[in-house]
Amino acid sequence: MTRRGVLGAALAAGAAVPLAAAAGPAWADPGTSAAAAPATARLTLPVPTGPHPVGTVQLHLVDRSRPDDIAGPGHFRELMATVWYPARDVQRYPVAPWMPAGAFQAFLADVGFSELAPLGPLTAGHVGAPVLRTGQRLPVIVFSHGAHSHQGDHTVVVQELASRGYAVVTVAHQYDTYTEYPDGRIAVPLRDRQAPTLPGDFAADLRFVLDCVEELAAGCNPDVDRRELPAGLLGSLDPRRMGAFGWSKGGTATACAMLADERIRAGLSLDGPMQMNPPLAGDLDRPFMMMSAVFTRATDPEAAAFWSHLRGWRLNIQAQGAAHISYGDNEALFPQVGKLYGWSGQQLQDVIGTLDPDQAVKIQQAYPLAFFDEHLRHRRGHLLDGPSPAFSAVTFLP
């Protein structure tokens, strides 16, 4: 299930534009052409609910242990990563966009809407803001996106965790993402079966990012361009409390990385298919949580097989009515698109499922936080104990 596939579903449902482009002809009559419609508004993301403002900074990383055969001799695996963290002060610092401008434009062009103005949503992250230092280091969570997607795809979850005191590192997986490098190069997904874009490749990226987290924790800057980092970032991360989560292929990659690397203390899959060749194998004795939607243990043997190898704390929940994209930003963005373009309720449900969008956002903000709080911070709550009246759509699968 790729990002392009998701957009295709939107178009099949009668969408006038893909989610990221909807702000172009805002408030236009459904019959108005995109070229004639004025750009008057942006899409918006829900604000995080935690007590801390959020800072963010990009890192340009090169893994010199992994030669890049596609780029040629002398080239190595090249990644963009973004660190999100609780900030001390955000007054003077600009707000980060959902996607870098060049990558966003490439995204629009790839789905056939290059004529639309790139007016995507803004995030709650302030670029370069100083890190909040409280005397304790920040637990760290790394995020892996899905196929043909981008590292901002689950910003609702990421900035919620950052507002609650976590450092979250999102990864742009080379050759399977839309991203922009500091020298202006724009990367788009490479549709080549030989490209290193399997879940195992994603998992290797996550493990390399953990190495970079350890460098930051030790006071070293892993950015290959040696760009200035926000005040307080060096030495603020806790390499003894690291977790990981991912959506779709990124969920499978999270499981793969956990099986290979004990530094990941807890892992979360957002509707990961757990499809690997060879299959995921080996027992896992650390906490793992599955938030299922389409890829359930009842319908997918790979998911069921992976579950059977979980020997530690484990939990599988499912939000009734959730689609594959329901645990990400789409639940916040597509309803706005539908309103702007006059979609019917059925057209919207064909894209995001029947789960109430507001409830979907609250689920994203609550359940990953509760999981990592329990297993990285040892803050025991009750949300993961069983069904909650506050989240009536969430069922606990035995």
C-alpha cells in the first residue's frame, strides 16, 4: 500500500485534488477549475496537546558503511532525518512546513497536479528552537514512513510525542520518499525493483539513525555538513531509552529493526503488513504493540505469525472503521479537502474509512503516547489495560 495508491483511491472516490494540494483552490465551487480558483487558505493540522512547545531541526546523514550502488562508486546511503523535541522558547523561530517546498512540489507533480500552488499545512514545530533542559535526558523514538511516502506523514503523532517530552527522529528513506537535500536536490520514490527500498533496508536506516542518536547523546554532531544544531540538543538525548514506530512498510521495518537491535526497547506498528522475504523470524522479548486496521492477524498470515513470536509484553488493538491511512495525518487533512470540494460523506469514507476523523486524531495522540510512556518512562497508566469509554471505537484483540 503506497502513498500513490492512497491518492489514487481519493481520485477514484471523486476527489478533485490530492490531500496535499487541496489548499490551492480553497473555497472554490466544485465545478471551478484548479487554474481559475484562488489560493486563499492552507490545510491545518491539529495542535499537540502536551505542555511543551515543539522545536525541530533537520539532519543530513550519510551511512558510510553502506555503499550506494545506484548512485555509483564513492557514494553511500544518504538520509534526511528530522529531530522533534520539547523546546524552551519558540518566540523567534519560524514554523516548519509539513513538507519541504521542493519535495512538496515534486509530490504534486508525481500525482499529476503540478499546476496547483504548493500551499500545504504548517506544523507545530519551530525550526532551531532551543531544547528544553530539565535535568533529565529525553527518551528517543525513531519513526519510519510507509512506501512512496515522506517523513512528515505522521506529524500528528510525532509532534504530540515531542510536546510530551520525547525526542522523535523521523527518517526519509532514500529512494522511497519525497525529500529535499541541503544542496537543493529533490528526491522522489524510485520505481525500480532493484532499489534498496525493502523493509530490511528501512530497518538498516533505523539502526544507523540510532547510531546518530548515540553521537548526539555523546555531544557530537552527526550532520555531514556540520550545520549548527539547536542550543541544548547535544547531550540531551538518552540512548538507554530508545523506541521505534512506523506506518505500513515502516511498521514492518520497525519489527525487523527490533529483532536485529536490542537498543530499541519498545516498538509500535501502525497497520504494518509484516510482509518480508524471507519472513520475519525469531522471538522478540521486548514490548511490542500493533495498531491494526487493514492488515489484521485474522486476515494476514504474516501478521499472525509475527504475533506468535512476541514473547514479552504485547498488545494488539484495532479502531473499528479504520482504513489503512487512519492512524496518520490523512484523518485530519482529507475531511478538510472533502469540505472544500463538496465530497459526499460516502466519498470521504471511501478514502479514510468510517472511523470518525476527530476520534481518529485523538486515538493517534493517546495510544502511542500511553505505550511509550509505559515502556520507556515506566509511567503506568490505564489506557492500555482494556476498552475505554473515551475511545469507544478501539477494541482489544486477544
